[in-house]
Amino acid sequence: MLETSARLLRLLSLLQSRRDWTGAELAGRLDVTPRTIRKDMDRLRELGYPVEARPGVDGGYRLGVGGALPPLLLDDDEAVAVAVGLRTAASGSILGIEETSLRALTKLQQILPSRLRHRVSAFENALPIPMRGPRVSPDTLTVIAAACRDHERLRFDYATHSGTSSRRTVEPYRLVNHNQRWYLLAWDLDRADWRTFRVDRMDPRTPAGPRFAPRPLPPDTDIASFVERGIGQAPWRFRARVTVHASAAHVRSRIPIDIEIEELAPARCAFTPGSDHPEMLALYLGLLDADFEITDSPELMAALRTLIARYQRAVAD
């Protein structure tokens, strides 16, 4: 059985990890009686933590807002992970968080043992290139992350690829960072299907909606691959049928997202990429390192001609 001080810290950790707990659940986790849990809750309130209690069959405990920041107990690996995460956030895609991350990192490094400071410094030369993708407000990410954690419906205005706006209501499942962008994987209630949303195009409506029971993803679903497929199938403003004189395996190795590729022959395949800007699509096709042909996309053909002329001028004497 845990000693009182250690048990209180463990109890705080549990209250932070999930929104609602029953007394029986907490007692089972800490190997104590429900009466001991009630006494520990009173001790936490005396220390200034706003613990809320709900009576009845469905009652339980919840850590409210407005309390002091609880002490954190991190093992070596957790401390290193936090420090590396703060360094990464300083060059990340979250708007306005760079300076805050550096301040927090400075405070953390002051209390790290020398052995951990050495481990953290080893990552300094392996940090990612600063993000150049769309910036996302930390407040927006916080609202979405909380809705995912607490299983609460999320309402938001969403700007589509074409610039039009629509109101969406979803059951949020997971936030995913991919290729310098944040995405939300969610069950769209209006469309009765799983959808992927770009967070920089979302304007959440608060407060969040009612709670829901999480739906299972389709069998054998990998979240990262699912999001990549959703990105590849997005309603881009420009699309083109492209036939490549190379194998499908070669094309997949050159494309950063998961997209359907049709194998036509051992060294010939076809796919239908898209983009909001034909110039960007033309640049991506140039990275295939293979000959290709384009069907039914005058905008892409014009973008390629512009690039050809520009490159010819660049190498001319």
C-alpha cells in the first residue's frame, strides 16, 4: 500500500490522465479502500486542488480548473522526452509557441541532472528543419485535443479547398501531425463516415458538444496510413491523370503521401494527383525522376510550360 504523500501524487496523476473517475476505480488503482480515497480527496482540497465530486450511481471525481500546477514526477526517459519535445516545438508549426517553449526548456534544463543534460544535448544536431507549413493557434489545438481526450462532440466552421465555408459536427478521434500540417481524424455525423480535416482550416465552436462513446476504426486500420489516404483523396482544386514510365513501386518511393497507383506494366503506371496550385503539382511531378504524360489538365500543362521556360532561362548563357 502506498504511503500517504506518494499516494496523493499518484492520485493527482490519475486525475490528470482522465476526466472522470469513480471512487471504486481509483481505490482499485491505488490498492486502498473507497473511504481512503474520500479522505485523500479532502487532503487535496486542503492543498488547493479543486477536486469536484458527483454523488449517485454515476458519480465520481474530477479535477476542476483553477488549481495550482501539480508537482510532476518524471523518470529519466520522460524528462528527456519532454526536453526534446520542447526543442522541437520551438521550430514547429504551432503559432506563437516558439518563445514559450524555449523559456520552458531553459527552466527544465536548470533542474536536469548532468547525465540527462548530456542526453538532451545529443539531440541538438538532429532537430528538424523549422516548419514552413500553415501555422496553427495553440488554443485551437488545445480545444481539439481536449475534445478527443474527453470524447466530446466538436462543432466548427471549416474552410474547404475552394474557399467556401461549412459548419461541421464530428466525433473527434485523434490529432495527427503530417508533413508540416496538423490533421484531425474524426467521424463526421452529417456524412456518416470517417473524415480527415486540416486543423489550420478549422474554427472550433465552444463549448464542445455532448459526450459520445468512441466508435472503433475500421478493422486493421493504421491511423497514419488512414490520414495519408484522406489527404491523397482530398478535393483538390486541380487534378490530372498522370502516366509514368516507371514502376508503381518507384512512384510510391518518390511521393510523400499514400495515393492509389494503377500498375499498367512492369515499368509503367498511372495515378491521379491533385493540388490547390498547378505550379506545386508540376514541381512534385518533376521529383518523380521519370518520364511522364499528362491527360486532361490544361492548367498543369500551362504550369509545366512556364517552368520549362524559366529553367531554360536559368541555364542559358
